[in-house]
Amino acid sequence: MARFFTIASGSSGNSAYIGNSDAGILVDAGISCKGIVTGLCRHDIPLEQVKAIFITHEHIDHIRGLNVLLKKRMVPVFASAQVLDFLLANDCVPPAAQLEAIDGGAVCVAGMEIASFRTSHDSVHSLGYRIHTADDRLIGISTDLGFVSDAVKNGICGCDLVLMESNYEPNMLMNGAYPYYLKKRIAGQQGHLSNEDCAALLPELVQTGTTRIVLAHLSKENNIPDLAYQTSLNGLTAAQMVEGDDFILTVAKRSEAGEMMVL
């Protein structure tokens, strides 16, 4: 059976595990190697079970632990060609790292087929992932996006489980201490997704078969887990969808491994 859990999720670091009882992958390595290993151990998964690392984009909260992790466990790294070039040019990976471009295509790792889709973010390039597990489950990963494009919808609609960004609450952002240029960047088309924009998409996901939704990449300064959860719940409830019957909604933990979900 397919297994999923977040190791960390938020503006300070992101990583998630997807796999089965024998093998799996990481999506992002944005916390320390020690933190990733600790998160895996919480669910009795040895590092040797990780067969590849898929990077969404090159920002530090998605690659912080990558270099050290690869020195401990040398596995292929998949990302867009632009992100791989950045990792090499900035010494973010060991010289001998096996780097594989996944622009728009799909690859098979650990018995799963992993396809990518484009997301809108202010990075050299940014991807989300659609993972088809060996037992025919679909898991969508979509964080760090300024808006929900058709490519994003196509990438995550129909997935059994979706990890979806719910980064900020607009009033908290606009009335907070961030400088104006940063507020504009976060709320822009290449920034992050607000609670409201996330909530607006969720009924469509449930209508296409999504039963588990994990809210991710919450801002520490501009969001509150209960607020993100309630905003999404309100959107789903307004669409006549019932929690526990039609969907399960959770919020990923910021700095520790979340609950393992078995699909």
C-alpha cells in the first residue's frame, strides 16, 4: 500500500516521503540531513529505502539538506534542467551527484511513475509532481505557486491525496511587518497561494476523486494552522461536502514529521 507523510512543511523547510513498505522517494530536502533522517526514523523508514530525491525548485527551504544528504546516501536527483544547472553552479550537490532532468516528462522510481507539471514561482524554474504508485494510487504535490494554472489543475485533479499550498492569510500579510516589496512578491502571480485561493480549488479536487488533502507550506509569520484549516473547511462545506465522508483535511506540521497516511 502507498505511504505518504511530510517530514517538514513551511517557509523554513520542506520535505515529504512517498513510497511503500520497501522503497520510496523524497520530494524536496529543505531541512538538515539530520532532520530528514529523524523524520524518516519516526516512521521506521531507513534512509536506504529512499531511492531518489525530486526537487520542486532551488530555494533554500527546498534544498537546504540536499548536499549533506547526498554524501550520506547518493541517489539520483530529479528536477528541471534549469534547477539542476543552478544546483551544480552553486555547489548545492556533490560533484559526483547523479542529476536527471524531468522537464515535462515522467520517470519510474521505486515502482512508481513520477510526472512533473509547471508551477508559477519566482525561481529559476518550479515544478509540482504527480506520483502514480504501484498499487494504482495518485498523489499530487503542489507548493510554491502564485496562482492555480491549468497545468496545476491537470497535475493534481484526480489524485487520491494532494499536498496543497495554503501559505498566507491576506490580512495578516498586508498588516504585518514585512516590507511592501516582499508583501507584493508573496501575493503576486509568482509568489505563494493564499488560504482563500487554496480553499477555492479544493471542491474541484474532491469532485474529481481527492479524498485526502494536506495543507502545506504555511507561512510562520502570515498564517495560523487553525486559520488555514478553517478557511479550507469552509470552502468545502459551502460546496456541500462533508468532512469524514467526502474528504479528510489536515495541516502539515512545520518542523516535525506528520502522520503517515496509508492509501
